Amino acid sequence: MSVEPVAPPEERPRPESGPPGGPEFAHEILEFPPLGSSGGHPVAHRRWEELVSDIHIRGHGLDDVWNALTDPYAIAQWFADADEFWAAPGRESALDFNDGEFFWCRTVAAEPPHEGRALLEHLWRWVGVGPATTVRWELSEPTGGVVRVRVVERATNPPSDWRSWNGMGWPGILDQLAEHLRTGRRQRWPWRRMGPYVQTELPLGTFEAWSTLTSIPALQFWLGRSSGTLVEGDRVDFTIGDASGTASLAVTRHVEANQSFPSFQPRLEFTLHRLGWPGPLDGHLWIEPAGLGRSVLQVFHSGWERFGQLAEAPVDRALLTAFWASAFGRLVLLMGGPPGEAPGSGTDGPGPHAWSR
């Protein structure tokens, strides 16, 4: 049997048809996608949660409880300071704790007592920039002169500690209401030696958002950086405000994405230093997913005990709260606009103080 000789590659015939500039080869005309390119991709990430808390109040009628909840002076005795627009449907107002932190609220419905029931529903955002949740106060007078107060808070994609933080907080708030009605005494919390706690939604996923916010150009814009980096062991000097001087953030630990179990999300641990303070504050900056292409950035401080046993919160606590809320607002601007808009869909043009986006 004879075997036909095989021509060397350079002498083999090639297809005569093909694009201008050269002949076609199999890899140019046949579909042959790489492995892992079949197109699997996330479509949605939705998580809805609800907290329900009850208390039964004896010795007071529905009108008394309603007044304690909706009258601005009365609610200031057991929860937080309120202005004249509190509980007015369609109006916005603050529930202010007088230590820099507050809830910014929008009243949705206020239905006074009628046929043994009453309802107050509002939206609120922590420090005005946190994710919005719905709060619904349901008052009823079932039997025996007992008023049941049920509060229902609903959130979509809240931070991971929302269930424990808010879930444990509501029973204490309801107890304050009941104790104030029982005794007539002021039942407000004292100022908290932990905090401020500030959070905001970002229009990017966690990894992309963290990469953006930790870069030096971004730090100059949103944090007011004058020198330094967020590298572990380094420190960032920044301006708190035009009339408020400077501070320094010393990084004690910087965990990048996929480096720490169980969340694998990046985070920063630091100490905050400022001239005139008796010592530094401890700080944490971390990020979590909040749905597809969205995230929640949070910052938290502790260590105010170093300032001594003060009856009122130090002025710098309110200053620091306002700084983080403003800084997070600039960060949202840097990433393409307020939550709910696609990146880049916000108003073009310069940012605050002629900063270009």
C-alpha cells in the first residue's frame, strides 16, 4: 500500500476566500468560545426583612398613648427631640438625640384614635444619609383598658447587623414609652459613648466601591486628605471642615477583599487622632453588599470614655457625625450620583468647591 506524501505546512493549500488582507483559518471562522464564557451572570439580589415588637400599656387610654407618640414635646421626654412638623403627613422632620446623631423622617400617615385604633407610619434615615426604612406604629385597645403598641420596621437589603441592632433596640424604646407614661418622668437615653455610627448606600458593588474609595485621588475628594494613604501602618491627615481644623486617621488593620472569613468583604480598623483630645478614638470602616451593583458603607467609633464623665456629649462628637455624613455624601457624588441612579447618570459638572467629577 502506497502512502501519499504529506506536504509541509507552508505548501498546503489555503482557503482562497477570506477577508481582505489575508486568507481565513479555522480559528477565524468557527465559533470556539473559551471555557467559563457561557454567560452566567447575576440578575437580582433582593432581601426584605421585618421587625415586629409589642408592648402592652396599662393605666392609660389610647388618647394618652397617641399624644405621647405624636406630640413634639411629649416624644422629646422619652425618645428624641422633635420639631413642629413631627407626625404631620407629608412633612419631613428630625428626631434628634442631641449628640450629633438623629433620624431624618418623612411622615406617611397619621390616623388619630378612632374606633379603638390609631396609626402612625413614617420613613426614616439614620443621620439623614442611611438607607431608608419604613416604621409603622399600630395602636389598639383590645380589652380591659390595655393599649397594645406594636411597632413594625421594614427594610430592603439592610446591613448584616440590622436585625440584631434594631431588633434589640425596639423593646428598649417601647419600655421607655411605657415608663414615661407610668411615672411622668423623662426617660431619654443619655448620650452614647459609642458612635457616631454613620452609613450610606453606594451605587457600586462592594469590591468596585472599596477600590474606588481607598484610592488617593478619591480620598482627596471625599475624605479631604492632605497626606498619607490607607495602607496598614500608614496614616491619613485630613480636614474635618473649613472652620474645624484637621484630624489624623492611623490605619491599624486593612483587610482587602477575600482575605478574611466569613464575609470576605474588605474593611478598615483605625484610630482617630485630633489635637486637644485626651486620647484617640477607635474606628471601623466597612462595606457590605446591598443588592445587585449596590453596597452599604459604614463607619463606627468607640472610646469616648477618654473624655471623662460628661453630662452632655462633647461638641466634637456632633462635629464628627456631621463630617462623616458630609464625606459619605461626597463619596456618593464621586461614584455617579445618589442611590437609585445608574452610575454616571447624575448631573454632570463640578462638585463642591469646584472639584471635578
